Amino acid sequence: MPATQLQFYQVGSYPYPYATTGTGSALTVCRRYNDPCLAFLTQTSYEDEIVFLYLHLSVSQEAGRLQTPPGHDVISGMDYAIFRNIIWAVQSTQNQDTIIGFDPETGTVTDTILVPPRSGAALAYNGLYFVRSDGNVLEAISNSGVVLGSVNVPLGSSVQGLSAAPWSYVASDTSRNRLLVLNVFGNIIAKCPNPPGAAGGITAVAYDNILDFDQISQLPTENGAWGDPGTLYHPDTLWSPAPWMMRHNIYLANELDQTIYFGYFHE
């Protein structure tokens, strides 16, 4: 079956909370003190900060910052374990043989899982197992660090950003300037060319698995409150264009123009 062709409807954008001076950004949607947030990190020439931004606001509003855990300064991929309230992370150039879990409120490392080393990794976690990629290979890894299986990334894709979504994964094929939706077997089921921002700059992806989208309007307001009924700022108003599959939001970090974009897929 051919892959579904998608477009990306941009809802909004934020500038990077701080400038990157290196290569590699990471995003995930999480809860911090029970507030739904976007966790952001990018590489700098010093110890990086993890910035937490409140979700579904039309302006960038910080919920707090943490230093990266000591000794883990080159994080390249993050995803969130909802039921344990920890952020899983991998690193690109050091500690390539570990996946760490840290508390989004304190930054304390609570888990360290030994895995076969792999550089430049992106990471996703679906609640059952990890998926890791170095841009050439996708690996499924158990919670104990055992590689359950691996596949070459379809069509020579260069995956730099990866995030778990319902029954699938959203990935950034950065060198080809497109987003991909992969099924649990690593096959491409949908393609979205030309994501927003500078071409070839998307290096991190975060699918929002936190918010209840029955209660989310298509467009956000500055304070997060609902707008008037019948407007795109009220959740009872149908989204237009209609989202692919279901209502959702996806966050994208574009390293070239140092902007975080967010929106959703539609056909």
C-alpha cells in the first residue's frame, strides 16, 4: 500500500529559548508538577539547559529550567514515560551505551539502562519499549536494554528526530526535508514533505501524547483559556483542515532558523 501523502498545518511557532552553538536538539512533551509542558534542549558550548514551555499557548511561556544531569551533557534524543513521570534520554557523542531516565522536576537521574553503543541517536518510547535511531538503523530495545530487533531506515532516510505516537512513530528525515510516519515494524505509512522553517533544519520531533484533544481548540490563546463558541479558539469548533486520523499536535525543532514550530498533519 503506498504511503499516505500529508501536509503540515502550522498552528504557531516560538523562537528557541536560547541559541544553539552546536549540533543536535531534543524535544518531548511531558508533565512537570502536573503541568503539561514541552521539554526543549539544544547543544551549546557549555552545560545545556532543559527548558519547559507550557503547552497550547500562542506565546512562549516558560514553566522552568533544569541543568542537564551531571555527566550527561550531549543529550540528542528524549521521550517521556507517562506512567512513571520520567524523561528518557540518549546522548550523541558520550555515554553512547546508556539510556538514562531523569525526573523532570528535579533533574535527578533515576534509571540507567545499558545498551549497545550507537552515536548520534534519536529516541522514542511507547510505554513498552524504546526505539532508537542513528539515522541509518532503527532499533527496538527492551526496558532491560536488550535489542529486540533492528531494520535499516526505509528509503535511505536520515532520521534525526523521533517521537512515539499512537500505534506509530513520527520521524524527521532531515536530509530530505520531510516528516515520516512509521508503523511499529519501521515501514513508512505516511510522508509529509516540506515541514515549516528552513529546509533541512528539523532535528527534533515531539508528538503530544499528554493533552486531551477533545478539550483542545485548533488555535491556542495567550492564557490557554477557551475562546468564544464557534471560533477556532473553542474546542467544539471543528478543525479545518481536518486532522489526519485524529486531533493531535506535533512540535518540531528547526536548528537552522532556531525556531520551534507546532501544528498537525492533514491530507
